[in-house]
Amino acid sequence: MKIFESVIDVCLWSIITISPNQCRFVKGHVTTDVIHAVQLLTEKHRKKKSTVHMAFLDLVKTSDWVPYEFIWYSLHSYGILEAYVHWMQQLLYNRATSSAYCATGVTESFYI
């Protein structure tokens, strides 16, 4: 599974572009960089006695709301090979299972 994920990772990173101010999932960028930038921005505007407007968008659960059909369509439109899309559908979404660790041990596998 790790090899498959690495192949897909290389394919996806070859076709996507990320804004330079995006920190999540970007090597060498951390959320504290953004916090520091916000602090500097607010201090600058406070000294000028000007208004600054900010918006924060939490995308933690957005992938739960995107229909799978749209994900498959998007991958096809960016030229991801059909075989890779099929593998993702089969391995990552159609038969995905998990189990939970707890104080009494590990639960039986369940579909997610």
C-alpha cells in the first residue's frame, strides 16, 4: 500500500499547484508561519491606525463533503491514468477498513 500511495503522490504533485501562502501539506511550511504573518500584519495596520479584514477557513472536514464522482472526474481531467484512478477507487474508497485501539485491545476491522 505504501508503494501505491507513493506512486499516486508523485502523480498528483506533478499536476497540482499550491499557492505560496498555503502552509498545509507543503514541505517546509508550518501553521506557525501564518500565525506570525498575521501578527505582523495586524501590528502594521495598528501602527497606521487602519482597518484590516481577515477571514479564516477551516478545511479539516471538507473532503468528507466532496462527492467521490467529482474527485474521479477531476483526476481524469488532469490526465491521471485510468489505472491509477481505478486503484484509488478500489483500494482507498471501495473496500477501506479500519480498526480502533482502546484500553482493552484492538477492535475487529470495520468498513469505513
